Amino acid sequence: MKHIKLLFVLPLLASAACSALASADDGLVFDPASGKAGSLTMPDGQTVSYTAYEKLFFVTNVEDSTYQYMNVFVPETATGETPIFLRTYVGGYMASEAARPQAGDASGRALAEGYVVAIPGSRGRNSKVGETWTGRAPAAILDLKAAIRYLRHFDAVMPGDAERIITDGTSAGGAMSALMGATGNYPDYEPYLEAMGAAKERDDVFASVCFCPIIDLDHADMAYEWLFKDTDSRQGLSDEQKALSASLAARFPAYLESLRLTKADGSPLTADNFLDYIRELLITAAQKAKDAGADISAELGFTFNQESRGRFAAPLNGGMPPQAVNRPAGGPGGRVGEYITGLDMPTYLNYVVSTQPLKGVPAFDSKDVLGSRASGENDEFGDAAGSSVNYTEYAASLTGATVSEELRRRVFLMNPMNFVGDPQATTAPHWYIRHGARDRDTSFPVPVAFATKLQNAGKDVDFLLAWNRPHSGDYALDELFAWIGSITK
Ligand code: DHB
């Protein structure tokens, strides 16, 4: 409890003023007197002043000094009770240096809202010291967990409340945020963290914000083909590629059903009704955008209620009558109602793939499969000597590779799906997950299954297939920070 710990803050701060460091006997160091004043000018011209604590090394056995530290920014109004917004800038599963808050993204906005902002660096698939690749999986999540432990370790002498950490990231960073949220205190990470010299603390967090998380890498190939194999963009493939696409797609139903997910009413989600479930989520997202004034085109596959001339329709757009938009494709062109009543999924999916080309087959574990090059994920699971590997049994069976037990463990530790509902994990109670309604970097089933699994486990989940968003993050910040306000009030 923060207010109990606060009793100890003043003496410690006083001793820090006499140049003592808040250093535990484990060798980790935080000097409360080391803060430097700084400021950030927001897009609206507002200047936010902060105290910056930079280069906080969060492990004692530093392997890669470029990445294994964190910067923390404390706005003037922060106290020991202020929630901590932890932003990771991991992208593409690559290494990420500790940074400063950016005015244009959620880190700057968090600072302007008065939150303490923590930006840890982490090793990644491209980090290298001498001849050693330092950041192959699960290095990045280990570094981020070590950063969380550091915040807890020095919670009493650092502004901000380490019991209320909200993680945020996009894409591979969204995956990192999902892992931080899902895997709290899970024992399998412990030996690695101990070897790194991470603080001996808990590493569970309060909330996780995940934009377009690229997760479930070991099942993402089958999900991708299950959703996209019949789209126009897969028709030009070779017969071999089409056969592989079909074969991957055929493996998805058994995986989905192994998850034993249920709808909100408790009925089972199966391969037979999962596409309808996704359709409903897309309609919900499009309806939300339409209510806010967006034009939702029937050409994308939507149908609408058909009250003519808005006779039965409530006024839209601040009281203006419905506009003459959304003419049904091929129809007579009359006005259509305010409610979306249906979505033709083949039409919609062809729209999605027309906005950006699909990934190849397989989309993720592609190394040497039908002559494909290694993906970032093949590098991510590679070894310290620099090789890239097939990490799924299926791709390995096609290339003659083997998935060693050691690799299988690392793949396990990188998939947040494995930890939701496991009593050995302390999974965050609050989740905010966004995946763009035209994002094809991974397929809808992946984030949808993750959000549903969290919901089924009783978590508070705000999930949206955000309308018209491609692969991107830290958008609709008013909405995000209203949510953060609601969970931290
Ligand atoms: C990212 C995007 C991808 O398509 C992918 O496979 C992995 C990571 C990213 O943007 O971080």
C-alpha cells in the first residue's frame, strides 16, 4: 500500500540529499537526487514540465548497455499515488532504446495528463554485442519485466505507484504489452530474470494497453489463411502455395476449439460461428464510427435498415437529418437507415486485402517454406549465433528443420495466450485492446481470440476492431485516456 510506504519516503529522500543512493544490497541503484528538469511542448502549445531520471539500469548483469535501462519522467503534480504509464517502443520485434516522451503519442499525452511515464529499452532480434546476438526471444519481455521489477523495487523512493502500472505498445510492442499484462510473476521466467540480476520483486501490472498486438505467433499462420485464403489476393498464387494456404487454414478449427472460448452468453465459439462473431465485432465498430458521423459505404459489404427519408430514424450528426450516403450497392440509391444490419464477409475481406497486399504463405514462419525468405519472427526465435529458425512444427516439417525443446520453451514464453487463465500467472485485471478494422499484419482471429480469452477469464476488457484503422497505434487518445481515467479514479 502506497500510503504506508510513504512513511519511509522522507527519511530516504533526506539521506539521498546527502548524496546517498537508494541502493539495495542487490546492486541495483536509484538516486532520487539525480532528476533533471525538462519539458515537453504538446501539439496544442501547452508545455509540460517534468523531472527526468535517465539511464536507470534495471539489471545488474548488464549484457547490452545500449538497451537495458529505463528513463522515467515525473510531471510536477505527481505523487507516490500517481499511476505509471509504461510505454515500450518495440517495433518489428527489434531492439528499442529507452526514449523520451513524444508529444504526438500516448507517452506525451500521459505526461500531460499527470501520469508518471516510464520508457524502458529492451533487447531485440537485431541487437548484437560483439559476435553475440543479445536479443533473441524471450530477451525483450525479460528486459521489460526487469524494468517493472525495478519500478517496484524503488517504489517507496520514486514518485508514481508501482501497483498501478499501465503498459502500452503497438504491434510487436503491443505483443510486449500483452505479455507484460498476461505473464505477471509466472515462474518460468524466474531463472532468466535471476541470471540477469533483475530485482527480486513481483512483475505483475495493473493494466495493459495493446494496439494491434502481433501475438500467438505459433498459430498466426493458420489463422491468417483461415481468414484470407479465399480472398481475391490469394487467387494469383501458385498451386503449391494455394495448397499450403488451404492446409494451414484447415489446421485452424482444431486450434480454435482447443481454446474452449465462449461468447458473452456462455455459448461455445466454434469454427462454425467464429466468422459470425468477427462479423458482429466489425459491425459494432462500423456502427460506432457511423454514430460519430463517419460515412460507412455499402460497397464494403454492409447492409442497412431501410426506413426511407429518415422517417423512423433518429437524427444523426448533431440533429441534421440523415445524409444521402450509403446507397446499397446495386440498389435503387434511396436513403438508408442509421443502423447497420449486416456485413457480407467475403466482400469486406476483399476490401481489406485491396487496401494493402497480404503477407505471403506462410505469413509468419516463412523461412525456407516454398522458397520464402526468413521473416522477422524467424530471426526473433533464432539463436545467439545469429541463425534464424522455423519455430512451428508445421513449417519445420516442411523444411526438414526440428523444433528443439529449448526453442519450444522460448516460443511458449513469447505467447500471451498461454498465460491467461493459468493460476500461476497474475494477469492484469484491466485490458484495452485495439486492432484496426483493415489491419492485415495479423488476422482478426488472433486479437479476437485473445480478447475473448481474457473476457472468459473474467478480466475487464475494452476491445474494438477500430474502424478504418490500418496497422497503427496510440490513436484515439481521448478515448484511451478516458478509459485510463475510469480504471484509475
Ligand atoms: C510488426 C509487424 C509485423 O507485420 C510483424 O509480423 C511483426 C511486427 C511491427 O510492426 O512491430
